[in-house]
Amino acid sequence: MDRMDKLLASTGKWSRREVRELIRQGRVKVDGRPVNKPEEKVEPACAVLTVDGVTVDCTPFVYVMLHKPAGLLSATEDRKQPTVLDLLPPELRRRGLFPVGRLDKDTTGLLLLTDDGDLAHRLLSPRKHVDKVYLAQVEGRVDQGDAAVLAEGMVLGDGLRCLPAGLEPLEDGSRCLVTVREGKYHQVKRMLAARGKPVKALHRCAMGPLVLDEGLKPGEWRFLTALERSELQRLDSAT
């Protein structure tokens, strides 16, 4: 059970002060009944909440799929540079969404944003080993020799030991799909650079069961579908 003012304010559409004024004016209803007090408690999973006759979604967490463009930081805020949160409307930014993992400033592709801290923590746990698939454009040509080295697990020049990773050359070899099961700093770029194939462009296609929606242009976003949310929760509980 949650307080009405806290519940409505958690949507990011109103402050608590604004919610109290809405309730005072009789504009908030639960199951068709006017709410009289801000402290009145309600079960959001069972009740139908409306403001001015419009149903309000008070689900506890939000999950957003974003097609990250190049040039933005995977951060919640930065004083000098734009971040991925700047692409969202104000009501979502007020909910406190954050990126699940990070993409480099110049890396594009799939980024999951949420306010579900527990889920994010579990998905990013080193013990989970959630697959992440990247499309890499490289200088030179990758080949099956590169694939074999990545499959064994590379040790980089600074001593970083990487878990076995997948590499699938595409077309003429200047592009490849790389699948990693961890998220170490600049890992894909560093592995390919160590093979003498510096990365010119990097794009994340998938993370676990989530595949970037081809209908999303760079900078666009959408909420996860019920099926995607279910698959994400199932992955979280199974790994």
C-alpha cells in the first residue's frame, strides 16, 4: 500500500505539492471514487487511478529501450556534455531513470534505461555473464584466426584476462559481430586492437534477450513490451 501523493508523484508528472492540490480540487479518483486526503493509501496493482478522468499508470518501475546515437554520454547527468537522459521527456527524467551498463560516447545502439535498481544490479553482476552483441567496423580484416583467439579468452597487454568471446566475420571481413559476456572498460575495442584490427565504429545490437528495435532511429526510444519485460525478468531469475 502506498500513499496517494507519493504514488502519483512517482510517475514524474507532478510534484507532491501539485498532487496535493489536485486532490484538494477533487480531480483525483481511485476506482471512480474521489480521493479526499493525500495520505490515503492504495494498492497500485489493483486500483484504477485517474486524474481529470485520464487513467494514470502507476506501475512501480519503467523500462525503456533507447537507440543511443554517437556523441552522448551514458550517464544520468553531466555539467559539460549532453547525456542519453536528455533524449527523454521531463516526466521520465524526473523518475530517476539510469542506463543499465554504459556505452562509450562514440558507440551507438541498444541501451536499456530503467529505475529498477535491483534488476539493473543483478543484470550487471559479474556472475550473470549476460551476452552483449556488437557490430564492429574495423581497420583491416578479421578472420577465423581472430575468432579462435577470442574464443579461447584473451589476455590483454595490461594483464586483463577476458572471458571467451564470440567473433563472426561479415562480408569482406571489415565488419564483424562480437559477443562478450562481461562489460569491462572498452573491452571490444581493446580486444580487436590487440589483434591489430582497430575499431572504427561500434554498435550494440543486443543485450541478453533484448534486441534493438529496427524501427527506432538514433535518438529514439520506446517502452519495453510486456514480452520483453517478462524475458528480462526470466533471464534475471535464471542466470
